[in-house]
Amino acid sequence: MIKRRTHFKSKILLSQGFTLIEIIIGLVLSTLAISLVATAIFPLMTRSVEPLFQIRAAEIAQSILDDVMSRRYDETTPQGGAPICSLATVPCTAISSLGVDAGESHRGTFDDVDDYHRFCNADNDIEDVFGDNLSTGGFTPGYSFRMCVGYDGNYNGVINQAAEQNAKLITVTVTPPMQASPVVISVYRANY
């Protein structure tokens, strides 16, 4: 009788556990489940950073616009804004002459709004008012900007209309790093 009980217990012990095939199938199914979850979550993590890039791009654009709007309207406009340049009095800067003037090498030396038109032709690194590049490190790595200035006195969005010199349209485009969408901000600077 004792031998039978021992034999019965050893049969029970041998029938417990998983076979090798069951373990392999379990591993394959768990690997598939993990890979499906990973492909669903990882793209969401990269897109979750985009709003941060765009907020920083909007802050950079606003900072650049604050600097531009602190300058006088035109090279021929005296400090204080009066008398305004016009076709009847002192002519405003010609459309072909928009951009930097002699002796203006960086934003710290710019004295009027259209000097910033120098940044229109290509993407530029973010720089401070002294011309030091800020895009290589610090707050703005990988960001670039473009700024275009032109006459748009009738406020229709079409720039460089020769007869419409009572306002300038200033458009700043800041491009964040990676695949985030660029931020575009446009403002008008009136001749006053």
C-alpha cells in the first residue's frame, strides 16, 4: 500500500507544469503583444514634444518682433516719428533698397524696420542683438528663422506696392527642429 501512494504522488508531480511547446507559444505571443503596444505608443511620444517646440518657436518669433517693432519706421524717419516719410514730403526708402544700410552688420546696429529684410532670402540661425549665434546651443538649438519686410499700405497682404508706403508688413517664420510645423507671425508697422 505504501508503494502505491508513492507511485500515485509521483504521477501527479509529473503531470504539473508546461511543455516546451506551450512555453515557446507563450513567448511568441507575448513578443507580438509587446511589439504591437510599442508601435502604437512610440509615435505618440515623439509627437508629444511638438507642442513644446512650437511654443518655443512662438516665443522666439515674438522676441524678434519685439525687437523689430522698437525700431523707427524708415531710414528717413527721424527719431520720434515726425515728420513721416511720404511721397509728398521726405520719400520713404525705395523698395529696391529695403535691407541693411551702410555700417549695419547685426541686429544691434539696425535702426529701422526694413533693415530686418536682410533675413528674408534664406533660413537664418537665431542670433542675439550683437550677432552672436544662439542656434548652436542653449535655448535655441536647431531653430532657424526668416523675416521679410515690405510695403503694404492698403493692408491686403501683398507686399512691395510702390504707392502704398504708409505701412510695412513684417512676417517672421520660425522653424523648430525635427518635424514640427513652422510658426508664422505677421504684423503691420504703420508710418506714424
